[in-house]
Amino acid sequence: MSTATDLAEIARAIAEQAEKLDRARGALREHPEQVADVVDPLVGMLLSIDRVIDAAGTAFQEHGATAVTTFGDQARGSARVMFDGGLLTAASDQVLSLRNTLMGVSAESSSLVWPEHDPLAAEELLNYRRFLEQRERQLDPDAESRPTAAESPKRGGVERP
């Protein structure tokens, strides 16, 4: 099996996996806590895709003079390759831009907890809030007369069980 065939098979396999991910995307709507776990691998994948696009652009630049159209026109073949090489450069820039955007999403979403979807996170959050309230009461004895975050669901607090 040739290297070109291997590369094409790998690209097809990646496309198949992307289609599976696309079909399962509805789960993200119901489980926002999984966003970071899904986005993180996509960031790495985009860097790899960018490198492949760059290699394709380099191949076009290095071998563009030898390209011939299916009608045997070498001048048009070379011109077409140069044009497509420019498109590959633009595509590479767009992939890197998407990667950078997803890196920001990943960094932000990894610091979030979803108490409604993760009972353990809800319990940890509640325990942390209780600790903060207890600490506040120790530092300020008058704090007991004021409402706490855990008692105020309007402010995003967690209701006590």
C-alpha cells in the first residue's frame, strides 16, 4: 500500500469519526459539563490538521510547475496549483483561528462546575459554601442575620436539601 493511499485512508477515518461526533452532538445540549472534555481533543486535532494543510500547501508550491490539467495544459495546471496553494494558506489561517478560539473555550469551561448535572460537583459546591459561611460567622458574629448564598437561589445559589 502506498503512502498516498495510507494518508487518504487516515483522512477518511478521521472524517468518519467526525461524523460520529456530529451525530452525538445532541448530548452536549443536555450535558454541558462534557464540553471541556470534547473541546480539548479538538484543539489538538486542529493543530494536526493545520500541519497537514501546511504540508499540502508546501507540496503545491514545490511541485506546482509540474502540474498538468486533465486536458494536458501545463500552464493552466501550474496556475491552478498556485491558486489552490493560496487557498490552503487561507485555510490554515482559519484552522489556527478556530483552534485559538476553542483553546479559550476550553480554558474557561474547564473551570466551571455544573451542579444540576453532576451530583458530586453539587455536593462539593455546597460544602464549600458552608465552609465559607462558617468562616464568615467566625470572623463576623453578626453575619448570621444576613441571608447566605446557599439560601438565595435567585443569585445562582444551591438550595439546601
